Amino acid sequence: MNVIHISAECYPIAKVGGLADVVGSLPKYQENAGVKASVLMPFYNNRFTQKNEFKTIATAEVSLGEKTYAYQVLALKKNSLAVEVIFIDIPELLFKEYVYSEDDTERFTAFQIAALDWILSLKDKPSIIHCHDHHTGLIPFMLQECYKYKALNQIPTVLSIHNAQYQGWFSHEFIHYLPAFDISRNGLLDWNGAINPLAAGIKCAWRVTTVSESYMKELQKDANGLELLLSHEKDKCVGILNGIDTSVWNPETDDMLTKNYTSNNVQTGKTANKKWLCKEFGFSLSKPLFSFIGRLVYEKSADLLPEVIDSILTEKNCSILILGSGNKVLEQQLEALKSKHKSNYNKCIGYNEELSHRIYAGSDFLLMPSRIEPCGLNQLYAMQYGTIPIVHSTGGLKDTVTDVKHGGFGFRFDHVSVENCLKTIQRAITYYEEVPNLKNIRKTMMHIDHSWDASAKKYNDLYKSLKTN
């Protein structure tokens, strides 16, 4: 079986969020399970493409309405990655320092057309085309409806929804960007009066997956306008929980850490990494350290952080560290807190991969009060490193974190509010003082298998069912 994953992101090439981690890991684990898997993605002007050398395997032109763009299909001259990655290089549109921008309609529509044109040229066609999020949501429609891809329309398509809040909407006035099709079928593109790539993908893909079972159920009640569509298509939808790449996220082998450790020496290992964080950010080693890693946006409940941080540090003896970026007003509010809480609060605006690994290893608790969290990977990374997650009971957080009150290994609250965040943090501080329990809970978390092995098998089984139908 030959599977091509088509995505806007793939770690370590281009990462904005969890999509990159999934696309960078799942194909590798599928290969280990005997399925040939590769990734097809845009060619960006970033650190990865600047540091590596590429070879051209095809050249062509892609039409976007009346405009035509030359493009190349590239591959690494020396592949240092675990799977084959193919790049679509459209210099005028895709070769930018950013992944997403205001002109994404043109950029990703052209990318999808070029991707299918290249697949059409292949002698050995893929067995499955696996699309990820709205940036590739037009592909199932084009395979099914566009005349030029008739030779490909028997290839099963799978669409994975990593976050339904972003759908790629654009006006029907740009319908001419797509290759020719029977215009009477344009209803497959429409949702609420606009072309909606995610909706089109849901309608036309052979199967639709989400990144956790709970998120699939939640989408039928809250999907940013797609609730009725997902309810209607529920028979072809399935939730498959994400995993993590344990070759990258492993405290025993992680070369970004101050000290490596296993569950057997978790206390000394975490203490060494916490010492580094405390020295770097001016904290006391004796206080429990709470950290937040992620985008500073509404979906992550980051708007609650300033009040939560100010309240808890005024009353409780702990430290808090923030790593992330997003809303500029929120960034300013978090910066302003430094002068008030000099010895037990700090923040790093932006994203730093090495620092994130050290935070997972050195923190005592990870804050994830997300309003929306389709799967969540941060809580899985945290548990892998023996760091206790504090989460809102939603999506994948609900599926992966069981509260200590019920014999579990984390702290959960049911409704997003400043008050509930504070109460749960206070519970965690009390628990921190019970050292034997803290040691045991860390060991328990680190023994849980969150690798991609089980999830990759579920995807492979899903593919096989499509090929036998």
C-alpha cells in the first residue's frame, strides 16, 4: 500500500502547531508497520530549506484562473528524514518565510492543483491520498469532480480534521481558480454562501477522521458552523487519537535536556532540568513550577492567563513560566506582570523548540485550560516527561487525562473560567506537597504508551477497508 499525505506543515520542516507534529510522525510509524508512506507539502523559504540541498524531479505550470505559475517538484538530495518528503515549489506564491498569510486562498489552491497534477503524472499512483485540514480540503472535491483528474477518481481519499475552527473560506467569485468541472456540482463546494474547503473535503472524502474520539462527538455540537454537515456525514467519520513520536519526545535520549532520565530516576532528572529553568528565569527551586506552552489565543483560553497568574501569585507560593505568542494585547499584558511578580513569574514570547523540551522536563505542572483542543499533544509530551497536566475536560484532553480524584494522573476541570483555573491550580499545589504521591504519579504517567504505534495501525486498517470496498 502506498499512501501520500498532503499537508501545509510537517515537522521538522515547517511547524506552526500540532498538525506539523502529526504529519511528521504518523507516516514514519506507518512505514514501520509495513505501509509505504510519504509527504507532499509546499516549499517554503525557511531555515530547513535554506540548510538543505534539493533536486528537481519535475517541472510544470499551474493555472489559477487566468494566471499561470511555473513550479518545480523537489526532493532532498540527501534525505535525512525518516520518510520521503516531496515539495511543491511555486516561487511566486509559496516560497515565503511564513506558512500562513492573508493570500492563502491563492497559495493553497495553487498548491493543491499542482500536487494533483504531479500525482497524475506518476506511473505508480498512490493507493490512498490522505489530506490534512482545510489547506488540502479541495483535493477530494477535485479528484471526484474535475475532468482532468478522472484517471485518479478511484483513489480513496481520507481527510483528517486537526482543527475545525479554521476552514479556508473564500468567495464564489474565485471558483474559476479550480480546474473545469460540471458547474451544477458547485454545491459540493458551498457552505453558508461561500466556498468552504473544509466542508468540501468533508462532503467528498471517502472517510473523515478527527484527532480524538471526543473531538468527533463535540464537532457535531460545535464546529464553527459545520455541525449539521458533520452530523449528516457521521457514518463516514471516525475519531483516532493522535500519538507522539517517542524518538523525538523521550527524556531518556532527548539531547536538548540538561540531564536525561527515565521513570526510575525521574526525581533527580526533573530536578536537574528544573534547576536550569530556575536559574534561567529567576525562580526558586523549592516552589512548584507551572508552565504554559502554546499559542496565546482564545481557543487556548490564553485570555484568562493574566488574571489567573496575577491572582495565584498574589496568594500562593509557586512559580509560573509562559512560552508562546499570539494576541499582541495579551502579550503586552503578560509582559506587564513581570514587574509585579519579579521572583516567581516570567515569560518568553515566541516559540523555541529546545526551550519547550526543557520546560516539559523541568516543570512540575503544565497548564492547558483550552476551550478547544481537538487532541492536544502538549499534555502527552508533558506526561512523557513526568510533568503533571492541568486541563479543561474537552476533546483529546478529556480522552487522555484522568483526574487524580479518580485514580488518575492529572487535574481536570469542567468549565472554562478564571475561578475554575484557580481552584484546580490550588488543588495541584496542595498535591505537590505530598511528595510520595508526586513521585508515584510521575512514574505512572511515564509508563503510559502514547506512541503512534496503536494509532498508525488504526489508520492502516482504515485504508485497507477502503481498498476492499
